[in-house]
Amino acid sequence: MARARCRLAPLAACLGVSAAAGCAVASSGQPAAPAGHSASTAASPPAAHPASPSPPPSPSTSSSAGSSPTGVNVAAFDALARREASAWPNSPLGKIWKNGLVVPLDDDLSSGPSGGFPSAEAKEAFGNGNLVFTGPPPSGAPAGIVTWPDGSRMRVPVLSEAQAFNVLKNNTGGRCPSCVTAPLAVTAAKPATMRVPTSRGTASVPAWSFTLRGVSTPVIQAALPPGSYVTQYSFHAPTEQLGPLGKGFVAASEATPSADGRTLTLTLAGSSCDPLRGKLESTWGGLVAEVGGMVVVGGWTHNAHPNAPCVTDLMGRTVTVQLAKPLGDRVILDAATGWPTPAVPVLGMPAPK
């Protein structure tokens, strides 16, 4: 139940497309073009559902490396972005994104011991929920308050110690059906709080801290009962038609804003092909469209020699895109799904210059 883990669900989900646009800007990872080469500009088709009362400007494209996107229809990206930006606020998830308690996954509500387990046997016992409470009844209970960095608060009901302990025993994140383990004693429980990623930023939520015999640091379980929160992936993402975007289009599985909010670092989904002869010939770049209260992102990849022998890998490719104004509280949507893109630390290969 380690806190650090690979978010494969969003990565797999982003093999499609969607966007919100007024200005679709493409940032390229291709080698620099000769001096004087300008980025292409495409006219946007009329939006089926205008995203704002005033029509957005025609989309434009630009390249940080001086070349245009390859194999992707930027005008189609812009049109898709407008549709998604218009649809998002009235979607079931969009309606609660900014005022509800939305967490990515149930696993985000549990935190294993920060100091690790003393043995593989203890780790396996914990993962299998082979726990026995041997301590005294706890005194007190967590305060039923969720707090966000901006100071906003929400009152929630809380689980009792016994209920939270039952959730801990029935976790599904580290099961080893073939492992035979001895029970792991839980010697104490006390009220606590824990930090949990949410759609509104990292929140402090009520929790229980459990002490395990022989384990140097406690296990933390959020005291949030079902119904007090929702998970993002319990909703069905919209189905987008990505064909018009071109074969080069790929989703942006992650987006990380800069400190000033004017730059997004995108991790592009999908595998790339690096030729065996050692020269990196795959190129990629980012796409961004800003419409009203939304920012829609995507990307493109291109292999100049698709039939050459190569090695494929699943490492994310990163690229930066510039925003016309600071991100602020605008929602970042992945054009491939029409859903928010996780804002997480970027782990990937930077675009070649």
C-alpha cells in the first residue's frame, strides 16, 4: 500500500482525444528548423456548442523548436477542445469537481508505514489484511472536517476506529493469495489526519493512525465513509471520436504547472520507437487550447522511419507548452478523454531539442 505508485489507469485512458480550445498552441520536440521557419496557423471550424458568450479567437500553432506538429490536425483538435470545454461543466463529474470531495482512487485513502516493514513476512501479512487488533479502545475520534490549502472546509461524517480497521483489513492493493502469513498485531489506534489528493488540491482529511507491532511508523487510514467522497474513476469517461485528429495525435496523461502557472509540462501517452542504430528519430510535441475556464491538452508523436527495426518502450515523453495567461483555478482536460489530467511530478524523457 505504498503511497508512491504508477498511475496506469490515467495513462491507459489517454490513448484517445478531446480538447477545449480558443487558441490551440503546439509545442514541438522536433529538431530546430532553419532560421525563418514559422509555425503554421489553422482556421478553426465552427464550434457545435460555443464554450463562452464571446467567440474565441481563431486557433494558432507555434513550435518551441521552430517546426510544426506532424501527423495531427490542429483545427480538429481545436474543435474537439471547444466541445469538451462546453460539455465538462454539466457532466456528472464536472458538477462536483470544484465543490465536492473527489479523490482519484480509493487507494489514496490509505498510507502504509513511511519507514517500511521490518520483513517481507510483515509486509505480506499487512497486504493480505491479516491483522489482529490487540490494543485498548481509542480515546476520542477524528474531527469530521476536510480542509484545503485555500482555507475552504467541508464537514463530513467519520468512520469509527473499528470501521476504519475493517477497511484496512479488506484493502485490495497488496494481496498475495499464495502467501501464508502469521497475524500482524495492531497495538494502538488514535485519531489523526492525512493528506489526500483531491480535485481541489491536496486536502487534510480525518483519519485513524494504527500502530503495528514491530513496525517503526504507523499506518494511516482515512476515516471517510462511503458517500462522503467520490472517486474520479467511478465515473464513465465520455467516448471521443479521435480519428479526425490524425494518426500522430496522442493523449497527455499528466500535466504539471510551473510555479507561475504559465507553463505546463505534459507527459504524452503511448510508446515510442527508438531505432536500434542509436539515433533518436522519434519526435513529439504538445498541444494546448484555452477556452473559458478550461485548458485542454494533448500531443503528437512522429517516427520518421516507422519500418526500421527499433525498440519500443512505455516511458512517457515530456514536453512543455505555454499558456496565454496563468493557469489559476482553471481545469486541465485531457483531449483524449474529456476528463481532467492529473497534475503530478513528471517522470519521462524530455523532448529532443
